[in-house]
Amino acid sequence: MSKSKMIWITALILGLGWSVRGHFGHEWGASWAGAMATLAVLATARNESWAQRAPALVALGAIGWAVAGMASYGIIVGYCRGIHFGNVLYGYSMLAVVGGLYGFIGGGLFGLGLETSDEKSPDWPKLITEMMVGGLLFWGLFIYQLEWFMTPPRSEMWAGAMGASLALSWYLWRHGFRKALRVAGYTALGAGFGFAFGNFIQTFGATTGSGYNWWNVMEFTLGFCGGLGLAWSVATCEWPEKATPSKTANWYGLLLVIFVIPLINYVDSMTLEYFNKMAAGWGISDSGGFAARQLWSSFFILLFFTVGGTFLWRRAQWDRNKLINLYLPIMLFGHSAYYMLFGFIKKGMFYKGFHLRYSDSLYFPVLVIVAVLWYIGHRHDKPITAPPIRESWQCQVFLFAGLVVILMLLTFVSINMHDGIAGYHERFK
């Protein structure tokens, strides 16, 4: 498969996953989207060593994207709906920071898994400890002591994610995992830009008076741009050739991705109270029966994909010749459909019907586009290889400065396209 196909497929898959994540929210929704993105990279890269460690690598991506998923950002969107340059620029900048945190840890942990080899591997307990301590120290200093709030009065867990990101970057730097650090940086750049630009699109959509779910468009844009950064940085690196897979790590990773993460989303989001309230809002007389049908449907979907995923991975152990050509693609499309179905049930799509006025109705066409790209690219069955790219610190400074300029341009255009939108907030008086 060509490098460009890998990049576009990963971008679309993460855009799709992050759109569905909006129905579940927070870290556990983000973990499912992160798993989809990393699975897309592995399925399109056609690297045999990576394929044999796929569940463990996908679990790293899921955990990485989940860490910053604890951060609250709803009120930051409100800052971008105002008309004062300073407040609006603050809103777009902080969205870029939060999006960057998603991508940095998600890309960094996944990149670290890819850079692991038989000759060089990270000390995972030490890294996890350093990230936890870094998160607590940063939060304690900047939030508890200095009270430098980003999202008052909401949760300030962005600070914990920032401390964890700094600890991760320091670990990668001092232990020579420069490729993983590069993946973290470019994924952060893509996701940070995508979050700010996606909200710019949402702001424009709000000025049209349309009742379309522009928030979901923002989420798709975040995931799409983050996926571009993730796939491009992986596709343009030379990686170690061999790392012996761990059967234990693979099975634990598989269990986390296909059962634990969906189960937690199921327990937290698919509740009788939620579906009873939905039924009441739609005037359904038998609200109890409606709620029970949604719960049982979700449960059987969870059971089906858990058993199916376990069966596929067992078959992959017996016939590794089909691992790259058959099992990983099935897992990619199956896991994406898994999340999509959960999202459809959560939003009651099978009851209210699919229509273009609902953003959810576009999830399936996006997956179809990915399937078409896959079919076209599948004819090129060689693994993706990349010549080394030499990048200087001046290039990094240029990219950062470019992002700052873009944020200022988005702010200028945003404050001149309306006179204030309902739901705006002021961070500074």
C-alpha cells in the first residue's frame, strides 16, 4: 500500500473515531478512537514485526490518546464565540494545547512501541511512574499552588496531561527514542491544529443559523488532522527491523481493546435512565421496553465483537501468512464498525432514522470511502519503507511559528464574522 493511502486512511479512521467519541466523551471514548487510529497505521504499513505485536501496540495507542481525554474543553469553545481578540485568541490557542496533548501522548506511546526492538526497549514501569509523578507535580504547582486555571470553573486535568507529556518527552529524549519523540511532536501538531481549525468551522457553522451538529464536525476535523500527523510521521521514519512479540502482552492488549474499553463505555453510557429519558423526549409510550432493547442490543454487539476478535487473533497465531493480508484488515474495519454501532445506539439512530441532517449518518459513508481506498491500495502489497528525513531545529521553530500565525488569522476572521454567538464566555475582562 502506498504511503499516501496509509496517511489518508489513518486520517479518516481517526476522524471517524473521534466523531463517535463525542457521543461517549472523556478518556474511555478517546481510548477507542486511539485504538482505531493505531490499528489503521498497523494494517496499512504491512510491517510483519508490527503485525505480530498488533494488540499490544494498539493498546499503547488507546492508552496514550486516553490520558489527555480527561481534560475538559467545553468552556474553551465558548471563548472562541466572542468578539474580543484576546479572549478569542486565548480560546483557539488553548484548544490547540488540549488537542496537542491528545496527540503527543497518543503518538508518543505508540511511537515508543514501534521503536522498541530486541536490542533496545523502554523501562515501562519507570516511564509510567515518571509520567504519573510529572502529572501530579505539574497539576499541584500550576493549579493548586499558582492557580493558573485554563478552564475555570471546570476540571483542570489538562495540567495533569501536560505534566505527563513533559515527563514522556524527557524520557524519550534522554534514552534516545528520537523517532517516538518525532511521532509525538507531529501528531500533537496535527491534532492541535485540527482542534482549533475544527472549532473555527463550528463557529462559522453557528453563524449560518443551521441546526447541523457542527460540534461533531469539529471533532472529525481534530481526529482527521491528528491522524494525518500520526501516519505521516510514522511513514517517514526508518524503524527497527525486529522485535520479538510477547504473547502475554498481546493477549492483555487484545482484552483491553476489544472488551474492557467497550465494556466501560457500555456501563457508563448505556443506562436505563439515559434511554428512558430519550424515549420520553421522543414520545415513546413504552419507554422501559425501548430502553431494554437498546441495552440488550449493545450487550450482544459487545459480546459478538469480543468473541469474534478473540477468534481472529487465535487464528492469526496459527496462520501468520494471513495476518497482514486478512486478519489485520478485518480487525480494522470490524473494530471501526463496533464503535460506530455503539454510537448509533447511543444516539438512537436506529429509531429516528438516518438522514443527511444528522452528522451521524455520514459515519458509514466515511467507512465506505476508507474501504474503497483500501481496495485501491491493496494492489500495492509491499511494506511501506521511508528514506530518512533530516530535520533541523529551525524546521521545528518554523512549524511552531506557523501555527501561532494561523491561530491569529483564525481569531481575526472569527471575530469579524459575527457580533457574538450564544454561549460565548469571556476569560479576561
